[in-house]
Amino acid sequence: MKNRAPLWPPPAWLCFAWGLAEATFFFLIPDIILSWAALSGVKTGLKALGAVLAGSIVGGIGMYAWASHAPDSSRAAVAHVPFVRQSMFVSVEQDYAKHGMAGMLRGPTSGIPYKIHAVLAPPHGPLSSFILMSIPARLERIVVSWLGFAVLSLLLGGWMRSHRAATTMAFLAFWAAMYAFYWSRI
């Protein structure tokens, strides 16, 4: 008899931690854990979405605060994160110069990590503006990941629960392909 237990849902604290880590120095996006949570069920995915967003904002606040007091060292530290390029800093500075804090809204669609926006933000606006703009900037991308995998859960949930190994392999293959594509472009 096949196991009909739900997929392993990640705990909210792990989603929060991943969001925080990626907003600081981790280079794998929290969409990975968020999408797995969404496959575990829509409600589980929504809880994970809130936890990832909260962790991201807390991490961003920390990076903003560090950059407010030590802009050179914070920028240098972020520049050493794998796959962060100098051209990303230039692009974010241009976005901030042209659009102010609203320039953060270009980050998710450009593939530029949030941490770069956080360390370059202090001269362009107060922390309150950074936090307010961070919410839609972070949601812009992670909602797409959540929604896509939540729809898969609704459509194929029964099959996925009865074929957990195949679901896990397909999930890992999807994210490996996504990262291979992303890293080949930067």
C-alpha cells in the first residue's frame, strides 16, 4: 500500500531562518523552501510565505543598519557572496538614483539579490521607507513561487502524496535547472 501521508512540510522557523539567511549572506533563494511548503498544502504554503517574508525583512533591516554605520564593510561583505557581481551594485545604485526607494521593485525581476538593495539603501531613504518598499519587493517574486507550487498542490496533491519519491526528485530537478539557468546568465 502506498504511503498517503502528506509531504514533509517545513516548519515556520526554518522558513523564517532561510528568508533571513538569504537576505544577508546565503545565496540560495527562499523560494526553494517556500515552494516545498506550498506543495505540502495551500495553508502550509501561506504560513511559510509569511515566515519567509518576515525573515527576509528582519535580515534586510540588519543589513540596512550595518550599512548605515559601515557602508564600505557591509558592501564588501555582500560582494563576496557567491554569484554577486559588481554590475549588480551599479544597477541598484542607478535604480535608487532614478526612482528612490521604489527602485527596489526592479530587483526581483532583474535577479539582483535583496541584500544588495539593503546595503545600498541608507543614503536613499530612511529605514521606514526601506521596510515599506521591502514588503512588495520581496512579495513580488516569492508570491509567484508560492502560487505556482500551490496550484500544483491543488491539482496533483493526491498523486504527489502517493508518489513522494518522484515528487521529491522532480522538485529537486526543477530547482537544479532553475539555478543552472540563472547562474549561466550572471
